[in-house]
Amino acid sequence: MTGPERNPFALPAEPRTGRALIWWAFFEWPGLEAFSRRIGRGRGLLLYLRAMPWIMLLATIPWLLGLWFRVGLELPLRFPDQFRAEWTAVFWQHQDVLGRMIGLIALSWWGVALGMASALLLSAPVALIGRVPQGRKGETAGLALSVSTALVFALAVGWIFGWVRSPELRIGSALEWDWGGRMTWARELGPAEGLAVGLAMMLPFGLATGLPLVLPLGRLSRLIDLRWGLVASLPVGGLAVGLAWVSAWSATGLVVGYWIGALRLPFYLPEALAALVRLDLRHNPYLRDAGVWLPFWGARRRLTNEARQDPATGTAFADFLLEHRPWQRTLAAEVLHAVAAGQWAMQPLEPLALRAPRLVADAPRWRPSDDWLADLAALREQLTAARHRTQPGLHRDAQGEFIRRLDAFRQRTLAEPPRWARHYLDAIDLWRAEAAKELTRLEDQARRLEPITANVYRPGDSLRPGPDAELFLGRQDLQEELARVLLTPRELPLLLLQGQRRVGKTSLLNFLPDLLGPGFRVVHQDLQAGTVISVPTWLTDLRRRVAAAINAPPDDWRAPADWLAGWVELEPWLADAARRCGRRLILAFDEYEELHKYLAEEPARGARLLAAIRAFTQRQAQVCLLFAGAAPFSDLRDPDWAHYFVQAVRLRVDYLDQPSALALITKPVPSLRYPPEVPARLWRLTRGHPALLQRLCKELVDIANRDGRQAMTMADLDAALARGIDKETAPMERFWNDFCRAPACRDCIEALLAGQDPDADPALIRARLRLAEHGYILAADGRWQLRVPLFEDWLRRYRLAFD
């Protein structure tokens, strides 16, 4: 397995030679600092000593330039009073440039050597110490500081001994020399030339102060201001002499030298010229120099344009900037925006490409707004949803919605700061054009493959008000009885909504608020939802749901471990909640048999809790308890629910009657045409079982859409039966494996399938009575039989497949 791909712009891990160390001090100071923190003192000192020859070589360059300046202008001959006699003698003795240079070198080499030795003495201890404390942030690298210190002093020595009238500097006559010399030059050379020479004579002091200080480590120009830069340069001597002379030229040179170093002009100017010739992601000053501060003409535009065209290289370049170029955080942030826009443009209509740009934490001005990021996430989700639409019409509609969101996102982008938002506009326009093409294709496809009707049937889910209103049919007598027992009495009864599984109890609870009107507030708690795992969690979850239903602020109440104590604490809160909302509360407990399982773990405690619940229902008329499930109270023992809730009103939820069943087949999809025998056969097979009717009707609509026709046949119903009824069909599978798990019940079913009367022994009789009470069997033509023919067909085919 290969590791992560290496960044092509990655720097070496360390400077391996003295020359590399000098280069890092000038151009890679962040890497030098990081490296210095990793190495020991001995190795740091060794690298430092290897760098010293290069430091000395760098120091001789300004010294030689200063001597060449004197030779070229013949300053000792033109102003002999300002130079020592030995310097003037060299010029009289040698008429050629080379001879004069050699003579001046012989006179001043010892001063340069002395200055370099001072630099060594001042900077070497830093390398020996290895690390220097730096406030609360911890430590700064000794190696980086020692190399920088050596460069500062060595270069300053070179400037001073190269430009100044070395080695004679009599401070006592400095002021007279300065003004007198300037006047002399003005008379002999003319005002312009005199000014130039005067400036040239005095600039060295300022340059020796400012330039060497900030040039090696450009970072210092951000960490110190001009005042501290001047104070820090006192050991060099240039500032002391310049201030002692009170010379305007020295002050000018000081400021000019400082800002030349702070702006890194000796490096910036050639880099800027090179950038005019060639500048791209792989060839630019930012790769060579960590101290770049001044901008380059067109650099951002060219780099971001290339990053859009080559996102992989753009990402690697941004990573390099973030790791090695602390001053280029904003450039990295803009490049990352260009990378994101380029990825969008290269993969139009690809949800995975529609990612937000990487954010740079310390570049807040380049961070998109939260609204922009949220709209982008919603746009990606909409595109993903559209991709997953297999039905042509729905796919077309989802694509149209995506285009509308894309247009709104473009307007949102225009409102964002243009410094980064401009990168995305071309990509968004490209996506808009491609999305329009895709929409045109989908519209053509939809016209050719438009389904006969939308499939509104939901065989596996409970119905809800609004979208499923057209499927909530029948049960008129049950609805009227429920309204009567809740709306007419002065006291609210305790209710049991009981019926087989999958016959619509939960759907009825969902529609209960619409049936009862504004005088009631229904709180629905599904005890199989996973939030209830014990009696205390039942009470805690109930209070949370009631608080949400009446818009009360949530609290951190938790039911105690003592069941009865928890209910006693909850009772007054429930009564007060009903008074506060000004309505009667209906607490609807769906699948209430789950609660019985927890009570049955400790029947005595469970019995006391049921007794307390009964007493609560009898002494108040604002809170009604409605239990919904497949079992009547008489089926639940230890504790005995029927004993405590003898006053409960039982409402039976049964199958649909024939008119309602036929309406469920034909009304939701009026575009389909059924011959009379198809709905009639559906009724005979299902006897109005809601879940089975919806399952078969869904299959019929799918067949109609698949074949592109509206007229349904008996053959279509046979195909729907073959596709919709199998071993895992929920109503029958749950009946056999859940309701009939007792041996006596299964023996009774076996007798019925064999055409026998299950009256042979008391166990079969009890099982038959229980099956009849729950509505699974009925007496017809003098014998007992299964009520729903599809149940009988399923049992004959699949019952033996289960243990």
C-alpha cells in the first residue's frame, strides 16, 4: 500500500550545508525556525560554524563595493581633508584602479576582520546556548537567531568599512565636517553632484543600521517598528555615529536603509522582473522566498487562473503556502477558492464535485458567509435527490427545482465579497447551461415515458393528514363513536383502541386532532420508537412530548427509579399543563403492549402504578389516556390491566367495509379504469384488510405505469398478486409468527385448514375463541373458517417455511 502523495512543492526537511543554511536565513526563515526547534545544540553549532565562511564572504562584498566607490569617484584626492593621509597616499602612488583597490584593501582589511570577529563573538553564544526563552510562547530557535545575528553584524561591518571614511571617524569634529564637507562639495561639484556625494558619504551609517538588520530575516520587519529597529542596531555603531553627527544625511540613510531592508527591495526587484517574464504555479517568487511581502503585478490573477485550470497543482501550491509561507495566507485562501471553482467547472452536474472550498482559519475576510455555505449544501442535496429519481416525471421536476436553486445561489454569490466570489461565477454559469440541457433531455424523455398516474398508495406506512387524506377512507362509525365518547361526557373516559396489526390504528391516531377539533391537544407516544426502554424513561419521554405539544419550555426532569413516585410527580404537572394550554389533553399510547412488558418485570410495582393511573383518570376531567394496541386488556396479566381499567371504553378498529374498500381501489387513481370484476375480486380476497388492499393497489398502479395503459384487467390483478404477496408479506407473517406462536393457536389453524371443527379439546376451543375475538376467523355456512382468503392462501403456501 502506497502512502500519501508527496507535495511537489515540498521543501527539504533541513539545510544540509552551510550555504543552504545561509539561503534559509534569507529566504526560508519559517523552515529554519521549525528545523532549529528539532535539532540539538551540538548539531546546531556545527551547522552554524559551517555557515560562517559564507557569512564572511557576504560581508566582504559591501566592503569591496565601498572601496570601489571611493576609487571610482577619487574621493580621497578630491577631499583630502576628510581622509587619512595613508588613503590619499595610495591614490597618489597608484594611478590604476587595481592598484588603488589593493592599497585600500591593505589599509582596511584589519578593521573588517575585527568587525567580523566581533560578529562571531556576539552571535556564537546563541548557537552554543541552543535555545532562548521567548515569553509565554515558549522558545525561539537558537540556530535561526545565531545565523541572523551573525548576518546582521557581518553585513553591517561590510557596509561600515566599505562606505564610511574608515578607519578615521573623529566624533568631536563631526558636525563641522558634515556641514563644511557638504558646502565644499556643493562649490566644487555643483549643487546636484554635491548633494549626491554628500548623501553617498552619509548614507552608509543609515544603511549599516537598517539594511543588515531586516534583510536576512524579513520577519523582523513585521515584529519590530522603526524605533526598535534603530535601538537594536546600536551595537553596530552606525546609529550612534549618525546620531552624534546630527546629520540629515545620516537620518535619511537610516530611514532609507531600514525600509529597503524591510521591503526586501534587493530581492524584490529582481523577483518582480523575473515574474514579468514567467510566473505560474511551478515558477513564482513565493516558492523561492518566504519573505515576499510586496505584491507582484498580475500574480494573483495568473496563479488563480491556473489553479482553476489545474486544481490538483493549485491545491498542492496552497498547501505549500499554508505550511511554509505565513505571510501568504490570503493568497492561499484565494487559490483554494479558485481550486474549488475549477473542480466545479470540470465536473458539471456531479454532486460530489459541488464541495465548499477549504477554509483558512486565520483569513476571515476570505470565508464565505454561513448562508452561502448552507445554500451550497442544499444545492448539492437537491442535485443528489434529482439523480436518485428514477421516474422520468419526478426526475424532470427535481431537475427543474435544482435549476431554480442554482439561479438563487448565483444571486447569493453576487452578494458575497467579490474578492473571492468572482471565481465561482463562470463555473455556476457553466452548471446552469448544462443543467438546462439536462432538463430539456428529461422533458423529452418524460413526454415519451410519462406514467399514467402517480402512485399514492403507501402499504407499509401509517397515513398522515394532508398528503394521505385521500387514502384515509371509511371507519365513519368508529370516528363518530370516538368523537361522541370524547366530546359529549363531562368526564373523560379511559380509552382502548384495539385491533389487529396493520389495520390502521396508528393512522387513526394521526388523524385524531382533525377529528376532534381545536378543543383537544393530542400527544402521540409510540412505545416501539426506541425512546422508551423502561418505566422511568416512559414517564420522562411522556413529559417531554407533552411540553413540546403545549409549547412549554423544556426542562431537565427525569423520572425517579421508583415507578409510583415518578407518576405521583407527573400527575400535577399534567393537570397544570392542560390548564395552561386551555385544552383537554389526549395522551395516546401506541403499541401499549410494550409498556406491559416493563410492568411485568415487577408485577407488584406494576399493579400499584396501574392503580394510581386509574385513580388519576377518575378524579380529573382534563387529561384522557388512550391506549392503542392489538391486545385487549383481558389478554394482559401480571399485572392485570382489565382488573384496574374496568371502566375503559373499548373501540374496535376493524377492516374497511365494502363501499370504503371499493372507494380505496378506485378514487385515489381515477385515471385507471377497472372492469367491475377486478374490484369485486379484490374485496373478496382481502375482505377490506387495509394493508393488503393498499399493497395490491400499489402493484396495479406500477403495472399500469410500466405498460403505459389505463385499462386494467383480471390478468393484471393476477400479476399484482404474484408480485405483492410473498413469504415476507407483513400482515400474514406477523399473524403466524407473532399472534399464533402458541402451539394451541397453531393447532387450531391446522384444523381449520383441514376443514375440521376445532372443538376437540379445551385448548383448541380457547384458541378458537381468541382468534374469533381478534377477528381472524368467523363462522360461515355452519363451520369456522379464516376470514380473509389471502390469509388462508398464504398459510397453505408458507406456514411450514417457519419453525
